[in-house]
Amino acid sequence: MVQRHFLILFLSSLLGACGSENPEQKTSLLNAPYPTQTGGTLMGAMPSDPSSLIFMVAGESASSAITANLFNSLLTYDQNLDLAGELAESWQVSPDQKTLTFHLKPGLVWADGHPLTSEDVFFTWQAIIDEKTRSPYASDYQLVTKAETPDKLTFVVHYDEAFSPSLDSWAGLQILPKHKLAGQDLHTTSFAQKPLGSHYYQLKEWRHGEYIKLEKNPKSVLGPANIDHLVERIIPDPGAQFLELMADNIDSLSMDPITYARIIPSRPELQAWLNQYESLGNSYTYLGFNLKRQPFKDIRIRKAINLAIDKQEIIDGVYLGLGEQIASPYKPGTRWSNPELKPYPFDPQQARSLLAEAGYKDSDGDGILEKDGKKLSFEVLTNHGNKEREKTAVIIQRRLKEVGIEIRIRTIEWASFITRFIKTGDFDAVVLGWQLGLEPDQFGIWHSSQQKPGQFNFIGYNNPKVDQLLERGRREFDPDKRMHIYHQFAEVLYEDSPIVYLSAGYNLTAIHKRVRGIMDPVPPAGVGYDSQKWYLPMPLRRTQIQAE
């Protein structure tokens, strides 16, 4: 009862705090400069509770959102999305590129003061490859044939073959404390609900279905954060989250284009106390062809479709302009994105010429092209409930009809979409999305060997030159040489046009102006990069009632 009473008082105080000043006074306070200072509580919202605070077991975004504040990895990514050390002070790749040696920073400790050593890294590696763990991320770590800990600060891994994505894998593995987890089942251990980490924050309190509260870890291996507490309230409905933002009960929110571009700008009172941030996200939407079916075996048809679709129209109409056109499966502005490639232009006339060259014409005058008595017509599938993809498919349908191509749109519930159509290859074309990953390896998506049911090359792409480049990229560790390889790969993919890159949307975030220290401009790593440097000036903090 005491805790629930505290929660009611706590939230009530938040509701009332923002109304304590008149609008002019509040605006003046929000626009005033303040020096960096420590303390305060940052309020956020997330749609669901994590199932576990051991991410390698949970494998879900809710778990990642919390554990990213609790645990460290050997490596991380800097503001420009290049690899940097986190727990590792340095690392080396052997001349044959089959051995990685990581040197840990001296003096690392867990939040309870127990030393963090290479034994913890070894323990975590063993845990993730253990069949009992059933981790969805185990495959990369299972490629390690042997791991060693020559001393407390050195961790060495050996591979049978050079595997350059391995560095990225060690940036994704959150290191766990051996002294707390040895001999325990990671699926049932109480640690998953009450973890002990090494990062900027530690779990303070977790009321399932209500909120998760983190407190600053004074023994953080990377030094202290500025803000004392982070609170994530569990609010499943996006509309309810936005109402809480409007009521000044949370400080930040990720949102959809309509809310970001239309609702907030239409409300002067929101604009007065919110900063809005947009940065290119880490995914893109595409139209993918089943290359094992006609008419998509003909490259002229694929290119004609590419030219007939107005990608900017999709970005403007579906994402309200909050996105970019892309020409490769890499995030623009990173070293992996080939700057020489430009998105296919919107050119209906050239599309018609290619279709005519391929032997298609409208013989019966119904507006749809045909060849050998067969209409140029196909079905486009996408997943039900994804409004952006559904709207995108409608725009594609209209544009292709203008050049004589008929498409039928069908939306399928996600589970059925994957099991009945994607895994079986029973489709003509799809509107889906892929990640713009930080690691450039695209072997799983584009290599011709990855076409079995359940694998990611479900469109049936097969190009020996691409296979060769992908294999070379996996064996090359030198960043500049890798960049050259993946630039070539993107060029071949661009010419083949096995998919149509439709759009890469922005991450859209609104953050209360009381939050200071946010990087400006937003770096490639996103608005949340270096959030440990954010701070809350004393005059702008909410009045908070502490639990007795």
C-alpha cells in the first residue's frame, strides 16, 4: 500500500508541477541558459514491460531499451557509427584475421564493487552459445572455435575462418557478471528481474505494468551520468503516451509523422516547451520482386518499375516529407554508403521505353500492357496493420497503372504472411523493410546460398559477382578495403535492381526543453547518443515526493 500511495502522490505531483508558473514565466525559464549540473529525474514512456533484463534471452526492444543503460559491451559505436572501445581499451586482429584479442580497461568493477574481468566476458560467451540458453543471437558467437583468458584483462577468440562481422558481434554482446550468474538458468534466474550491471544506471524499482525506475550507478565503468534517475512508465497506447507528453508527465517521446509534423506544430503551447528532433532512422522500405517468377526475371521489367515509381511522392505522401531516398542498403552519411550512386529517378517515359523493348504493348486498348497474350499484371503483398506500407502500395499501384502495369494489393496478418508466403516463396512481389545496419555485411540477405525456407534471400537473388564480393567482405577487416568492397557490391545491386528502394524514414522525437546537453546537430548515431551528458537544470525540475 505504501508503494502504491507513493506512486499516486508521485504522479500527482508531476501533473501539478508544470502548472505552478504562468505561461510567460514558464517560457522565460525554459529559454534561459543554465550550466551543466547533476540530479533530477527524466521521465519517459515505453509500450510494454520487458520479459527479462537479460537481453540475450529476451531478444526484444523493451528489454534492449532498459538493458542498454545497465550493461556494457566490449565495443560500441561512436557518434559517427564507427567502432570504438567500451569495456575494451584496445583490440587487435591477427595477421591471418582469425584471432581477435581484446584488452580490457584496468580497474573495471560491477555496481557491487566486484572486479569486472575477462572471466566475465568468457562466461557471457559460454552462456550465449549454450543450447540451454536458446538465444536468438547465438549464431555469430558459435563461430568462435576457442576462447581464452590469458589474464584478467585479456580476452582472446579464435575462428576457423576470417569473419570480419565478428567485431560488430562483440559490440552487441552485453557482458554479464559471472559471480552472480554462474550455475544459474538464465531463463529462470531472479537476476533477470533484479540485475546487477556496470553501466551508467542500475535498477532501482520495477512495478510491472506501471513503471521501471533506474538510478545512477556511482561505480559506472564509464564515469557518472548527470541525471540521477530515469523512469520509464509503461503506457501501451501511443495516443495515451502523447496525452501524457501534452500533460507534461513525460519528457520525451518517439512519434509518427502526423503527430510530429502536423499536431505539434498546430499547438503553440506545445511548441513553446518542446524541442523536436529528426534524424535518419535505421531501416528502409522496399518493393521486392520474386526473381524466380516472370516477368521479374527480365531486368528491363525491374528497371521499368523502378523508374515508374515516384519515391519522393511516397516520402511526401506517406511520411509527410520526413524521410530520404536511398540508392543502396546502407545508411547515407556512413562510410558504407556509396556516394556515387543516386536514387533511380522518376521517369515514366523511360519506363515505357524499357517495357516496349521487353516486348510489351497494349494490343486491346484497355490500358494494360501484354505480351504473348498475357497481361503485365501481378500481386503485391504486405503485412496487415502497417499503414505506411499499405499507403505506399496504393501509390505504387497508381503510378504503375500509368505506364500500363496492373497490380493487385493484398494485406496479410504478419504470422501468416511469413509462414504461408515468405518462407514458401509463394508471392509475386512484397512491400517490406530491412535494417540499415551498422555492420555492412549483407551475406544473409543477398548471397545466393541463403534461399532456403526461413532464410532471408527469399526473393531468390543470384549473382556470382555479388556472392564473391560478399565473401570477400566477410574476410576483410581493414575498414577502407571493406568500404571499397561494399561500394562495389552496392553498384552491382543498383544495376540489377532486384528491389526498388522506396524510402528511408526519419526517427522523430520530441523532448521537453527542460532537458539540456543534447547534441546539436543530431549525429548519425541519433538524438540519444551521449545521453549520459544530458542534464536537468534545477529551476526546471518537477517537484517530486520521495518514498518513505
